[in-house]
Amino acid sequence: MKRNVLPGLPLSLGVTLFYVGLIVVLPLAALAFKAASLGPSDYWAIISSPRAVASYRVTVLCALGATVFNLVFGLALAWVLTRYRFPGWRFVDAMVDLPFALPTAVAGISLTALFASNGWFGSVLADFGIKVAYTPLGIMVAMAFTSLPFIVRTVQPVLEDLDPALEEAAQSLGGSDWTIFRKVILPLLTPAILAGLSLSFARSLGEFGAIIFIAGNQPMSTEITALLVFIRLEEYDYQAAAAIASVLLITAFVMLAVTNILQARALRYTVRS
Amino acid sequence: MSAIRTGRKPPRVGDNPLFRGLLIGIVLIVGAILVLAPLILIGFQAFSDGWRVYASTLVHPDTRHAILLTVITALIAVPINTIFGIAAAWAITKFDFPGRRFLLVLIEIPFSISPIVAGVAYLFVYGLQGLFGPVLDTYEIKILFALPGIILASMFVTAPFVARELIPLMQAQGRDLEEAATSLGASGWRTFLTVTLPNIKWALLYGVVLCNARVMGEFGAVSVVSGNIRGQTNTLPLHIELLYHDYQAAGAFASASILAILAVITIIAKVALERQGAGRVPRPALVTQVAVASETKP
């Protein structure tokens, strides 16, 4: 290996390590330290309390629902944006990023107003006896909104780079469109879809701003875990806040590891093909 | 392959006009309901009590203070974040050192952590219950429930934003140009400013725009560390929540309209920068894989 002649390693690495240490590592270590100082039995008692467990259930189930919705809708959106050209597709493509650009609190009050029983959509749905705002369905809508871009933006580039020859070969062998999609295109998209799914799911698990307005926030039924942490803080119950926050932190690390493994596989796939 | 092709391209999968029209229709309708409607509704609701209420909300001292606090936070957090992003990208892409991959993981951690967890974590560093709380209290230095806490929490949630735009690009560009400049006698700074910067300026600006949007709109993390003191530590998103819970819906939406306009400007800037080539380097959703990819390359 040849010697590196470039200057600036001490300065750039120093700035990086200082910043990461102070801004990222120190606070997370402090949180872990606080949670660990509880002792196993107290820690377990807090994180396995019925109200905490109910909050995990709501959060995970709603995140699953939102992710499944985004899988179907995100895939359809990515397909439409790469395969078809129609008036205004550039606008649609740009609007996909709105959920990332719009502050979560703004999205939260806006979705609530839309889906409340007197809102544009809520009033129509109420005629069919469907309540969205202040129910788990509302939490799902908020989660689906904030994590929509993930699957679209991970699938889109792979779909764009797909070699038409693969489809042509399958067509020449007499495959129907649906068979070709299932047997040829979908397997090629799968690594990207899985990476997008895990990002989308992780984001939904941690989302706060967009959800608290629409959720209703009833303990045991529509209270998400992030809100429970916030409530414990407002009650000055710092130990409980630390313990439940550490559960969210561990979940985030697990999701990060899962995403990394999925992406490593996706990358190996693209390099090979 | 292209030699066989004559004139008209064969129809690709999903080109059946009926299927095509149906799929476009469904996607547009669902997209309009889920994404476009919230944006349009903000405009309607903001003016629901007339433009007088709208104007009076915007000139109210509390709103003006919230806007000022949000802008000050961005003016401090975004440049510091940008310097960090450039330093991190330079260190990671121009040098080989052990632990490069681990460093990438650390940089990207805030991306997957709940903003509430971030806020709580800062509480246990600078709060009275935290590591430095008692010391800071003795010297009467206020970090939490004040501007420094808001800035720190904002820097946490946006730590990866600039770095993750620069790292894939600078990795792809390699080190040859910088090595040539240095061997011809250019100093490190000169090499960076005249060789590297022109190649990364659009991606850098892209990262800065996204970072700014997130800083100005951050709610969860700031909500924990700010203390929500009206007219003192309320940023614009927190001000919106306060008005909303005070049953001043029109006022809340009027304040929200400022952030909605910011979001639209951000998207327009994003599209413009993408036309300049920013954000086009093929990259994984998590930059951690960039280093892995380069390491495994034969």
C-alpha cells in the first residue's frame, strides 16, 4: 500500500472525534449509565409495568401497520415514478420528500385536523363508522406519513438501474407480466425493499411529534412509548424515564444492526450482478 | 443486444394501458390524500378566521420571539454541523485508519434514534439529575431549559445530515486530485478550497439545506430540553403545539404555515440542487456501508 501524502488527518479526525464524542456518545452513555444505575429488579419492574407493555404493543403494532401500508404504497409509487411518464410526475417525485421536509409538529396538527370527525376526510369516514383521529388508526396514519419516503427512495434507484434485457428474456420465454414481476423483478428489488422496510419501521417506532396530536394519548390504549417517556419526565420520575428511554434506545440499535446487515446483503447483490 | 432491436421497443412489464392508468390513478389519489392534503389544509386553516387573525398571530411578540429563537438556533447549529460534516468526510474518505467503519456507525446513530430519547439523554448530561448538572448549577451556567440546550439537541438530531451527503461523493471521487495538488506543493487548505470544494459544493449545499430544515422543524428533542417557556425558550414548532393546546387552532396553523413554506422552499432547493448533480451519487440509505463497499473492492 502506498504512503498517504494528504495533510489534515489530525485536524479533521480530531474535530470529528470531539464532535461525535460530545454530541452523540456522551449523552447516550449518560442515559445508559442512568438506566444501569437502577439495578436489574427495579429496571425490570419499570420496563415490564402494564402501562409500559401496553405502550410497546401500540407502538409496535401501529408501526407494523404503517410499514405494511408503506410497503405496498411505496412500491407502487416507486414503480409509477420510474416506469411511467405522465403530466406532473416531476411534481409527484418532488412531493415524495415532503414528509421529511415538513416539521413533524406541523404534520401532526394538519393530519389531526384532516382526520378529526369534523375534518375533510374524518367527516366522510365517520359516515362509514370509521374513526381515525384519537384511535390507533390515527397513529398508523401519522407513522405512514412520516416514514413514506424511505421505501420509495431505496427502491427507486434499483428500479431505474434494472436491466431491460432481463425482462425481455423472460418475455421471450412467454412469461406473463405478473409472473415476470414476481419471479424476475421482485427478487432483484427485495434487498432494497428490506432495507427500506427496516428504516421505515425504525422511524415509526421512534416518531413522536406527528403522533401525539392525532393519537388521543389514552394510557393502555393509544399511548406510544416515546410519549410515556415524556410523561414520566413531566412527573419528575427520571428513573422510569431513563429505563423506558433505554428500551427505545436498545430497539434503535437493534434496528440499526438489522438495516446494516440487510444493506450489506443488498450491496453484495448489486456488486455481483 | 441493441443490434437485434429494430425501431419500436417491445412493451415492458406493466405497460398495459389499463393497468398503467389504474396504477397511476390509485397512486395519485392516495398520495393526494396522505401527502398533498395536509399541506393544502395548513393554508386553509391558517386563514380560517380571516387574514386579520393570521397577521395578528404572526406579529404577536410570542410568535416573533419563537421565529427569532428558531433562526438563531439554525444560525449556530447548522454552520457547526457543516464544519463537522466536512471534517468527518475528509478524515473518513481521504485516509485509511482502523475503526473507520465504527466511526461511521457512531455518526449515523442519531438518524435512527427517537428524538425523545435524544432529549432525555441530554437531560442526564446537563440536567440537575445528570453528570454535569450539579457542577453547572454551582457556577450558575444554564444549558438546559435555555438556548444552549436547544442548540445541542438540534445538533444531535442533525449530526449525520451533512456528513452523509459528502461521504459517498468524496469516496467515489477518490484521492488522486488532492494527492496531485499536494505533490505540486499546495497546502492542505489550498488543496481543499481549490480542488475538493468545487467538486463537492452542490452536495455540501444539499446537506446544509436538509440539515437546516430539520433544525428549524425539530420538535421532540427540543421539547424535552427547552422547558417550553413561553416567550423565552419556545421555538416555532413548540409555539405551534402551545397555541394548538390553547384551542387557538387558527393561530397554530398560521405559525405552522411559516414552517410549511420553509418545507416547500426546502423541496424546491432540493430539486434545484439535484439538477446540479447533488444527491445523485448512488449510495446506500445508511452511509456505514460506503466504507465497507470500498474495503471489499478488489
